[in-house]
Amino acid sequence: MVTAANRGWRTATVSGVRRPIARAVQLRLDVHDRVDHLPGQHYVVRLTAPDGYTAQRSYSVASAPGDPLVELFVERLDDGEVSTHLADVVERGDELEVRGPIGGWFVWDQVSPALLVAGGSGVVPFVSMLRTARALGRTDLLRIAVSARTREELPYADELEEAGALVVLTREANGIRPAGRLTAADLVPLWEPGQTAYVCGSSGFAEAAGQFLVELGVDPAAIRVERFGPSGGPA
């Protein structure tokens, strides 16, 4: 059976470019011959230099499957061959090579309750899940906890807060909550039997959050972890 992942590279036209927070860019792509993604999947973006050198990077999808455009959120890394080009150079009307959607394990089935725990730009796949739940009228299925250094650095902060997400900031107070890291105690009121837990963030964050859930008694089989980094998976 032909799937989106094995159909090869396709062309995407950049329909929108926004920079909602510092050192990041939000891209809206019109993917030619697009296949609908599942919330939690990602795309690979490939750049090719005039001399034939190529570099590619995976980025989680933020848009819901019903959105006619694919939305990617790219955090600019100073040594990132792909992220610096996407953040600094790409403009509306440009064309990019993309492959996807990709991924079958870190996806939400759109009917089961889920606990979503993210650090920094790890919120991106959860925004897709949230938007999907909103379109279905089932936001009650999702509980969300996110951590960032400051609110200004948190992608989709307004959207997450409007959905009732727990927002933990490590460098500044958030309301009456002092600055501090996410703890296991923060997750206790969000967890319910029957949930699948999704964790997304840097390797260190993902490791700690996953361990918190295990210590709270969550079945490891019900925890799905996705890590990202300079040479890691989707970001």
C-alpha cells in the first residue's frame, strides 16, 4: 500500500510566514498532492545547495488535519543548517521540498483521553492534538501541562492557556506560582485512569517527565515519549 511516508519528496509552497516569538518562525505550507496527517505526526524539510549538498530536518505539525495548510513551527538554532534558513531567509511564495506526514506511534487517536506533557517547543504536536479536539468538540479528552523558561518564549502560549493548560515557567513567576521546574506533584491532578500520556521535549525534559509519570504509578506501556535536539527527532 502506498503511504504518505513512502511517496517520496513533494513540493510545498510557503503561504504564510510569522515570527510570533523571538528566534522562531511559524510557516504555513500548501503541500502539493497533500495527504491528511494525524495529530502528532511530522514532516521532513529538505534544503539543497547549488553544489548539490543537502540538509534535512524533521518538524512536528501544529495544524489540525482539517486545516487546508500544514503549519510548522521552527525554533532557530544558531548551528542549525535548516532552521537558520527557514527562520531567516524563507519568504511567502518560496517553495520547499517536504516529505510526510510521518509517524505512527506518537499520534493521538482522537477518541481516547490523553495527558500531554511538553517542554518548550515540544508543545507543537500537542497544539495539533488540541486543535483537532477543538474541531471535534472534545477538548475534555485532553489534559495539558507545559514548561518553558519564560512565557514570552513559550510557543502558542495564548492558545494553550485558553485551553486550560498548566503552564510552568522556570525563569519567572506565572501568576501566584513562583518560578520553578515542573514536578511530579504538578501532574497528579491532571492524571486519570485510562489516559495515554504523551511527553515531548528535549532529552533531559523528556527523561524527567517520563520518570515522574512512572513514579506516580502510570503504566510505562501507557507513556509515549518523543525527544528532540540538534540531531534528534521532530522539533
